[in-house]
Amino acid sequence: MAYVITDACISCGACEADCPVGAISQGDDRYVIDPEKCIECGACEGTCPVGAPKAE
């Protein structure tokens, strides 16, 4: 299952910079993860200061 970014996102961009496959981009109110690109590596979850990315 791909990761998703929850409402806890503060739009800091840390996860986007650490995604090795470029699956994360700025959405309307928070960052979003493209499930087609996500390789479920967990890099986003490990770098987020508020724990917003979660495995579905």
C-alpha cells in the first residue's frame, strides 16, 4: 500500500526533498503522494517532523 499524507501535514516540504522517486508534490492544502510512483520505502515518514506520512 502506498503512503498517504494526513491532515497533520504542516507543508514544510521535508518529505518532498527526501523522496527518492519524486512521488511527493505540493497539493492545495498539504503535500500529496502519487500512489503510482510511491515505492513504500518510508523515507517520507522518517523525515517528517510531525509524522504526517502514513502507510495506508
